[in-house]
Amino acid sequence: MGFTLQTLAGHVGGVLHGGDPQAHVESVAPLERAGPGQVAFVSRGRYRQALEGTRAGLVILGAEDLPLCPVPALVCDDPHLGFARAARLLHPPPEPAPGIHPSAHVDPGARLHPSAAVGPHCVVGAGCELGECVVLGPGCVLEPGSRVGADSRLEARVTLGRGVVVGRRALIQPGAVIGADGFGFARDGEAWVRVPQVGGVRIGDDVEVGANTTIDRGALEDTVIEDGVKLDNQVQVAHNVHIGAHTAVAGCVGIAGSARIGRGCAIGGGAGILGHLEIADGVTVTAMTLVTRSIPTPGVYSSGVPHAPSGDWNRSLAHLRRLGDLVRRIRRIERVLQGDARD
């Protein structure tokens, strides 16, 4: 079972050093606990001490760490990327047998490729389409007219609203809800009147959506998630948001309605992005940042106050509350000094 070191090296794209190229590895493990049949990696200096004592069957590393490695090594320009490729090869997701579980309900008007697998207690509505090798985990609900592209996988209890389109090779983690109504209301005195959400959601190829993440349907036009986007767990994407290709969004981020995020961005955990803003390609927003204005230029953007001992924070807050008064006093002093200079 497993793969030879030579086969793994060819798949990952590194240079093999030491050991028997025909030796087998079967799984991945942390560097300090890996055994002879396992693959580990090192990409940061603080793990070098563990590297010197490792018993792994193969270590994926950079050229600078090769002299410290006592076991076979695979040298890669990016060890973390190499390890990701090795882990995907050694730990593929289970592939259920094609077919429809007896407890699932599939509308007669739905179109399923013969290779699709529909798990227990799924509901597939009228007009839905499942492409080649699509997998629906237990309890998934596809409302009428939703479509899922080839080789996509929906884990347990994923919900797709009416007319949602998911591209090829998507991975949607448990509990995600895609295509629920956006938060659209009009004020009527003290009451609120719901605005029907008549748009949809379009998700490109190679997109991953984390557990319990929500992507709202558009109000009039579609919410759009382009190719290669990665959304972490518990991300909120509001109606009519547009996220550019290969952007990554970490957990607990909230993106308000009609915001447009460019290609290749990185949004840190807990960040908030207000509605109707535009963020350029290649922007990094660090964790817990509140974005209140559009960002037209690539770069790294931050806001927020790091934690401090409680006493220090209370003193800083007391100073902050007096900041307006201090500014006014400084301005009065500047006017007096400027008057003295003119005299």
C-alpha cells in the first residue's frame, strides 16, 4: 500500500536525496512523531531541532535544511506546498459508490449523471443537475434548479438554494448554506418590509467553502464567487458580493452587501468589510480589521488595537476619552504661539 519515494517525488516535483527510491510511505505525520512509513515536512527554523531526531520515512524540506536531515529527504522550493501535494496523494477523500441512497428523495425532473453519488436523507429538487462524479453527503438539500459541476463534493447537511450554480471540483464543508435570502428590508415607519431576493449565487471552479459558511443570494443580480476562491469556516458573504479569483478569506469574516473584492486577496480572520466598497486585486487585510472605505491600491491593510494588560488598557482608554480636549488645548496653544511669532 502507499507510494514509493520515487513516485511521490515525481508527483510532488522535488529532488529525492538518500534512501531507497522504492521504499514505501503510506501516510503523513508531524515531524517529531513520524515513523518509517510516514511523510513529514519542515519549513520553519524552529522545527530544525525536531528534524535532527526524526524517524520519518521521508521529510519534505528546503535545501538549507538538507544537511540536518538524518533520513531520506525530498527537497522542494516550497516545502509546505510539496507537503500539501503529498498529503492529497496519500489521503484522498473516500469515494462512495455511485447511486442514490434509498432514504434520499430525488425529484423525477432532476438530472443526475450515472456516476453521481447521493447520500442518505438528501433532497434533490426539480430541475437540479448533478455532473459527473458529484458526491452529496448525508442530509444535503438542493432546492429546485440548482446545479453542481463535475467532481464536486458537498459534505453533510449542505444546503443549496433555488437556482444556485456550483462549478467543477468544488468542496463544500458540512453545514454551509448557499443561496439563502440576503438581508434585504425597506423601512415602513417603525416596521420593516422584506424585499424579495430574486438573484442567485454563481460559484466558479475549484472553490472551497468552509463549514457553516453562508453565501446569500443576490437581491436582483447574482452573488458571484470566482474560480479558486477559498472561504474558511463561518464566513458571512452577503447579497450581491463579488469575490475575485483565488482570493482566500479566513474564518468569521463578515462581508456586507454589494462589496467587491479583487483577485488574489487575503482577508484575515474576523475582519469586517462594509457594503458597496471595492477592494483592489492583491490586497491583504489582516485579522480583525474593519474596512470602512474602498481600497484602490494593492498592499497590506490593518486596523484594531492589540490586547494589553487590563491596567494598561484602562489607562490608555482614559487617555483616549480625553483626546478631543487635548487636541483643542493644543490648537489654542498653537494659535497663541503663532500670534507671538507674528508679533
